[in-house]
Amino acid sequence: MKPKVCILDYGSGNVRSVSNLITHLGYEGVVSNQPDDITQATHLILPGVGAFGAAMEKIRERLPLELLEQEVLTHRKPFLGICVGMQVLADTGYEFGEHTGLGWIPGEVRELDTQGGVLPHIGWNDITLRKPCPLSEGLGEVRDFYFVHSYAFTPQSEDCVMATTEYGIKFPAMIQRNNLFGVQFHPEKSQKAGQRLLLNFLGL
């Protein structure tokens, strides 16, 4: 039986592009914040564009967080956070003030130190794999992904960092904690590498 994907709908601008790629890959996906769709899904994706605080405000308003935590943290459904969807997994974000995140992966989100480079960090960049990760299977030498962000997530534990990239300084590009995965880049904009990564996620 093929996976059934719920792309969590809290008003983020890139949910449709993620949904279109899931469909293109031949899988069933629904964009929803409804409890039935969340419980029936085999895989959950939290896309994200914009600022940490605004994203968390919408998440609290529109998503059934208690149910979502049960499905992800208790039932251990595979979960993928994309860009800001990865950042909100942190305890705290410091974009336009201090904001409380979901706290599912201990750590914090701060402005990217570009060492004098411009922000935001926009465009294609290679990732460097630090340790084996289910999402990186089969990527080979094609590890070029599309980034759009000004802030970066630093997990409390280095063990969570699966891959890094460099823009001014090195920062986490891919993280994992048990069934929780996060990517700072946009797989839905990253052509073959992004498709491979999403196929790996859907194969979990």
C-alpha cells in the first residue's frame, strides 16, 4: 500500500508546490489541517516560508497540536519539516523578537552569520553529508539544493545534524531525531535531488 501524505495546512505559501511534487512522484497527498486527515496519514510534512514567529502563531491557531504531537511523538509517524517548517521544531527562534517553537528537537534559531555576505541566502548550494541518513540514500554526487532563508537552526545536540552547507559559516542543512526530519532547503524547488530526497522520505 502506498503512503498517504498529509501536507499540513496552516497558511504557508509553499504547500501547493510540495503537494504538486508529491503527486508528480505518484503518491497520494492531501493539503489539510483536519484531524481525520492527520490520523489517516502515514507521513506528515510541514512546509514553511516566512518568519519564525508568524509561522508559530498560525500553527497554534490552525493545527490541532495535541493530536499532531500524539501522531508524531507517540505514534512515531515519519515527519518532515521544510525550511521554516524545520526551524519551528526548535525550542526558540530569535527572528523579530524571541518566540517559542514546538520544542520537538532542542535547539534555537538565530540569524545566519554570513561573514559579510548578503541576506537572505538565496540560491543553489551543495550539502555535505556528515553521517548516514535515510533521506540522503541514493543522492550520490547530486547534492545541490535550493535555499531561501536568513536564519538557521542549531540543534542542542550535534548528533541531530545529518548534513551541513556553507554560506559565510557552516550551518545545519539536514537534521534528524528519531522519526523527525528537517531540511533547511526546499526539496520542491531542487529538481532531481529534491525528488530523490522526498522519495526517500516516502519510503520510510
